[in-house]
Amino acid sequence: DAEITQSPRHKITETGRQVTLACHQTWNHNNMFWYRQDLGHGLRLIHYSYGVHDTNKGEVSDGYSVSRSNTEDLPLTLESAASSQTSVYFCASSSGSASGGEQYFGPGTRLTVT
Amino acid sequence: AQSVTQPDIHITVSEGASLELRCNYSYGATPYLFWYVQSPGQGLQLLLKYFSGDTLVQGIKGFEAEFKRSQSSFNLRKPSVHWSDAAEYFCAVGIDRDDKIIFGKGTRLHILP
């Protein structure tokens, strides 16, 4: 069955370190998205991609970057981790066809920055 | 600007009782509308979606939602809740043809035995 996976599921890192969160989907979807989820804020869009070599900034992109070198993967990098980036991160994908926006979500990565 | 409002942060209902979760959106054109559910420690799962046509939409797990354009609402309903329905529910609006979604802040549903 097609799926979307994230790794690691839990990560503790120190302030100032570079951290990369992996997202891998086997749906063969064109579109991929990264969100962060914080209490009281719901899900906020960090970055998204509509295809290989395409990346776009979302609502809360400062301090984050992504790159898309193939269809399956969209890794999220925190260039210099800050305590404000402690959060749960979700990756999602969608087909970009007539699906009307239905997104499929990964299980999430809980990141703690100390 | 597009937005989604879920006015209730927490809702508590007794098992077997009916449920309605409220959602209001702001969007200029006909929206794509979604309800997602998130169980503790899990990702989001799509319950149902509205694109066009019949304004009453049926979803998984016995949920339904009704799109009311005049009220800019897309409320989620279930006639009889089960303890396993305890979760967080997110309403969302698709804001363009490229599948971007704006989420509401969520409503956490608690079930009393």
C-alpha cells in the first residue's frame, strides 16, 4: 500500500544545531507539504513543493528550508535550531490533479530543541 | 484573506449523544472544504470533503457535514458518538487549484462514558 513516512519520529537537539527531518511518500504525488503543529495554533504551513526542483515558502518559513530532488522525498532542514522550533512536524502529500486538495499525512515528528 | 474558524476549542459529549462541531470559513469563491481527525499521537486522517454538488456530504466513521453557503459554514455532525471518537477535529479550506489548505485551530472532542 502507498504511504507517507517520516523519520525520525522523535528528535532532541540543541540550540544552534542543524537538523533535518525526512519525509518519504510512495503515492507518486506531485505536491508535498510541511506543517508544524503547536497548541492553540493548529497546523501552519512551513514550505511546500509542486514538483521536482520546485519549492515555495509558506506561512512560517523563517529558519527552515526544503529541497526537492525527486518525487518521493521532501526533507525539511532547520538551519540553526531554536527553542521556538520545538513542535510537532507533519509532512503531507497530494496528487495535484482533480483531487481538490485532499492531502495525505505522515505520522509526525516530535522535535524538542533544548 | 482566507481563514477558517472553529469557535469551540473543547467539546464534551456523552457516549451515544449526538454531536455537532462548528466551522466557518472566509473565502471569495466556492471553496473546497475538508474535515480531518487526529487521534492522539497520530497524523491527520480525512473524514470527508466537499467540492461541489450535494451540500450534505457523507464521510467515514458515520460522520456527515453540511455546506451552507449563506452562512459560510461547514459543520460536522454525527448522530451517536462512540468513545473511540475522542480526538481532535480540524476543519480546512482549500484555497487554490494547487492543493494548498488552510486549517482551523481544531476542536478537541471529549467523550463521557
